[in-house]
Amino acid sequence: MRRLLRSVAAALVIAVLGTLTTVSAAAEEIQLGAAPSNPAKAGFTMFVITERLGNEGFQPITLRFRAIGKSFTRQRSLRILFRPRTQYATEIDFQFACQVTVPQGVKTYDMPVLVPHFYRWESCSVQVIEDGRRLGKVASKLAIPASVKDWGQYMSIGVMVPRDAATSTAPWTRFPDLRSIATILGEGAISEKANVPRLSGKQARKFVDDVVYGWARFRVIDEDALQPSWIGYSQLDVILAPYPLLQRIEQEQPDRSAELKRWVSAGGQIWAYAAPLQAAASQGTQTPGQQATSTSASPPAGADPPSWLAGARGDVNKSFRYWADPSSVMTLSQPNDTSAIQYQPWNYGTYYSNSYAYGSSEKTRQSVYDDLVAVKHPMVQTVTKKKLLAGLGVMPYGWGRVVLIEQQDPFPGSFQLWKSLEMDKQKWGERNGVEYATGNDSYWAWLMSTVGQPPVTMFVILNGLFVLVMGPLLYFGLRRRGRLYLLYFLAPALAFLATMGLFFYAFLSDGFDNRARIRQLTWIDGRHPVSPPGDGQPGRVPVIDQSRQTYYTVVDNQRGLRFAGDAFVLPVHHSEMMNNYNYRVADDSRPGGFLIDQVGDDRLYSGDFLPTRTQVHYLVTRPHVGVSPIEIDFGGETVSLTNHLPTPLSIVGVRDDKGKYWVARDVASAATVTLEKANSNTLSMIALGVVDPDSTQMPTPYQNRVSMNDRTGIEERLLEFSRNPQWRSFLALTEVQADQFALRECVQDECVRMIGGLLP
């Protein structure tokens, strides 16, 4: 009995110390719970820790294992199983599993994992499995605090904080006052503290912790707790960061900096303040119709590579929209609603602002705005377009950008400033083209027309033959033989055979091969090289791959779909997340048919993620650094092209440095050809039917359901690029390589890869 009491007491002390350690080490660490249910018997406690802000994408989770005793006495190989659930069951209730090996001889061991987040987490159970058996009598329940629950993916902002914020006197190390950003980007209430021009660091941090109104939410990112994978930032739309801090991270944590760059290249934004804009003139030159290109020479051997933040700058006049009077779009006639955003689990699981809630402000937005004007508050100040743009810069990078703000401490900042920094396709749903609450009509556009369709023509023929045989032929044949009584037996027997024949024909018409349809878009940003060419090696540039992948299995679906661990995978569902008016309470005791398993560096999607004889569609984004697969030489009056791909190019279109168009067809791998001059925009012709599928090729039942209103940000911008390409750019079509298929053994069905990009 004493031994049991000592074990329980030790477990309680460890739990308390774990909580205290979590809170003191980093304020953004939120402990959700612990497992297994009997840590004394298991010999350890696993704390589940996360950051605030739970939204669509991948939720960063830290599994912290702490031994009961001095250290782990042996190596522990554990399987951790998460079952997150919302209040009502959804169409995609899933479980996530990962494998963790805790080494022998350590007291504490941390394991970061990225758990998919498709719907609001109201609850979550965790199981710890060792040697095939669960540790603990029951699964452990996690408590999801309000700050972590999904509040609707509208505007998610990361705030990067330096480690020396508490001791440094530099203005940029102060915690940013985000009141005006919450009003403009989050369409929230206007701050009623007209007498406070700038919140102190402590007050500004409290504002982030306490904000409940509006649609903007914030995640504090500590300099020493950066994500090891770019997917860890997948829930964010914008990151606010001091420019000197980004430089320090690049020097001291190059691996973490590389992941930030990958996130930006995939469409994210960093708004960097305290930035040196005077360097912009020396970094690039402008050519009509062309972005700024770097003019700096390659660094000498042994020298440090140039900072990625010193890359070619873009045109501020085209990058920002000037708002002379931002109050015109701030709905000043409405109440200044300070009530919390409400969640309702019915009606697909939606969110709304309840302006009638108790405690909501009764002031109008106009009166609050007038109070700010009366004291000349920084949030309502306006300047001329010339003065505003003089303090801004922009560096496009891949499909994203880094906005440069010259002010050392631009907070709270004017409504005019933050409104001008907004861009198209900025919000998460617009950039990713996926809406889980109400479904995605683009699902129907990418289905394979050769499988899963009822063979209507053959059905009509077989039914016609059945009627003919059962009618006059069988009747007159039996009547001639005087055996009409056999109709009572032959009619149902032939009907059964005909029905089975229809079934087997439908089954056999699709064949026995698994099928895949992939449309892959690859973008090459040659204007911002990561490393210059040297020592016989080509330069490396940002490369962004985004593909729409559709799979269909006939018999064998047990292997599942294997995606790379650094690929951002979003299942595209055709219908709403919750079955409206037919709700049932979610139950984490049921595993659900959807399983995501972390296997090494890959993720395996199995179960209902790959059902038999049903097409499934996935959106896969993977930014990385690579070598440009196409080399183009603008030499005098001709343009030559070298294909470095292992696959041939069926067609390639180029716009040269004089605005002229060139085209080539059937370029073999490793071949160098001279392009032919074209009379019109060949790039638009190449993109036709690739960015958007050809509607005439879709099955007729799908055509009425298809909508292309939910294109991704990459698809939208690539379509615009093809219609008005920049100078020194290209588009080409080729085959999809085998390593892109998540289902390794399958028949390719209308697969195509389009490669485009900007040349140095």
C-alpha cells in the first residue's frame, strides 16, 4: 500500500512540475493532458503540449516523455494514437498514429509531431501502445482549451518574438501592439483606448491572449522554438517578424530559416519591420514588363552566401494598393461589436459574431473612430501615397512575398498602412482552395472519366436482350414444346442471371488495375537563387510543386497512399463536413475509418482515405529547393533551350527579354533545340485545359456540379501569369514522374505536369 501511495505521489509531483516547467519555459506552450492513465505502472508520463491557435492544416504537437525515477531504464518503442473529435460526427473522423522511440538513460525526451487538423477539436483521446498492448486501462482524455480550439480559419497571424526581448533596448524587440491589425485584417472592433497611443509590451501580449472578437487570431512564435518543418506554419496566413531577427535566425539556425523560406515560397507572407530599404536600389533594376532582377555578382570562393532577404525587390506601386481613406471600408455605421466569436456545432459547424451577447459594447464604430481622431491617434493617421510607399518594400519569393517595413516599431500602425498590405488570396481558404465545412465542387472536375461510371449503353443492350428472350422467344419456344409451366422457374432464374451479368460487367468494365490521375504544377523562381552556380554545379532555386491527385482502387487498397513527410496533403471532400439535420454525437471510442500513420519520414493515408471502387481526390503542395530543369539561352536573334528533365517536353513556350514569344515541340530529354518564333502568346495556349480541366471531357453527370471558384492561390496566379506572362519566363508540358504517385502500382490516366517559371 505504501509503495502504491509513493508511486501515485511521484506521478502527481511530476505532473505538477511538468505543468510549471511548461508555463515557465515558453508561455505559448499549452499542456492538453497526459498519458497513460497509470504512469506509475508504465514507468513514465507523456505530456501532450501544443501551441495556441488550432485551425485547418497541421497542428504542432510536442510529446514530452518524463521518466518516473532518475531516467528511462530501457529503450521504449511506443506507438501513440490520437483520436480528435468535434461535438458531432463528421464525414472524415480520423485517427493519427506515430511511432516514438525513447532512448535509454534520459530523464526527459521531447518528440515534435504534426497532427492533421481538418475540423474543430472539441475533445481528443490518446492511447500509448507498446508491444501491441495499450498502456493504461483506459484511453487518456485531453482537455482542449478555448485558445486551441478551431475558431474558423479566417485570418491567422504569427508573431515572432526574439529571445532577448526582455533585456534588449532596441525598438524592434518590443512586443507589437496589434490593435489596428485586429481591426483591419480581422474585421474586429475598434480599440476604445483612445488615450493609449501604444500598448506596453506586457499590455500588448495580454491583448493577444485575451482577444475574442473579430476574425483575426494570433500565435506567438519564440525564436528558440521555431518549427522543424514548414508544415508547422501551415495554419498561418501572415507572420510578423523584425528584419534583424530574421537575419539572426538565418545565421544561427539555417535549417529553421530554410523551412520559413519554404513556407513563404508556397504562398505565405512575412511582414518584416525594421528593414533597411535603402539597399533596394542596389539589389535590382527594373525593366518594362519585368520584375527586378539581381545585379550582384557571385560571391568569391569561401565568402558567406548573400542573405535571402537581400534578394531582388519588386515594384511597390504594383504590390500595394493605396487607401486614401480606409474608414470608407470600416463599416463605421455599425455597432463596435466586442463580443466573442461564437461556435455552433450544427449547420455544418459554423461561426458567427453575436453582437447581442452580454457585455458587448454599445458604442458605434463611428463614435469610437471619432474619439481616436480627436486625439490624433496613430491608428487613424493617413499619409500621401508617396510617403506611404517610401517606407515600404517588397521581395517576391516563389508564390509568396516578404513585405519590408522601414519603421523600427510600426505598431500599432495606422489602419491605412495595414489595409494597404492586404493582398488577393491572402486568407487560408482562398490560398488553399479547400473548404471543409461546406465541401468542394472542384472535386468533380478532377475525377477520372474512364472508371466508376455505369455502362449505360451496355446496360440498355443487355436489358433489351433480356426482354426479348423472356418475352416472345421463350414464350413461343416453351409453348411449341407444351411446357409453359417452366416460365415460373425460368423467368426468375434468367432475371437473376441477367442481374448478375449486369453486375459483373460493371465490375469488369473498370478492369483490375488501380488508377491514378495527377495534374502537377511546378513553379521555378529563378529570380531569387538560394545558392549561385559554382565549381561546376548549377545554381539552386526555389521550386514549388502543387498537384491534384485522384486515385481509384478496384480490389487492393490495403497499402494506402504514401506521401512524403514534407508534403502538405489536404483531402478534398465533395460534400459538407457534417450531415445536416442528421447529426450523431462523435465518439472517440470508435476508431473511425480514416487512418493517418506517420511511418518514418512519410505519412500513410489508409482505410477510408483510399476506399475500394470510389475515387478520392487530394491536393498536395511541396515547396523545396532544386535545380531549374530547363535552361534557356537568349542569344542574339535566336533562343535555344536545353531539357535537363528525364522526361521529354511535349511543348514549351518562352517569352524572351524583348517581349517576343517562342515555341518548341517534342524536346527529348537532355536535348538542346532552337525555338521557333510564335505570333501570339503561346503560354496561354499551353495552360489551357491544364490549370482548369476541359469541361467537355468531364462525364455529363459531373458537369452540372463542377465549379472552379475554389481554385488555389497558386492555380489562380498561374492562370493570370499564362495570360500575361512576364518577360524572361516560360511554360512547358511534360510527363509526371513515378515518384509523384502516392499509390506506387497504378495505371496513369490523363496525367500531365506543367512547369513554369521566371528566368534570371
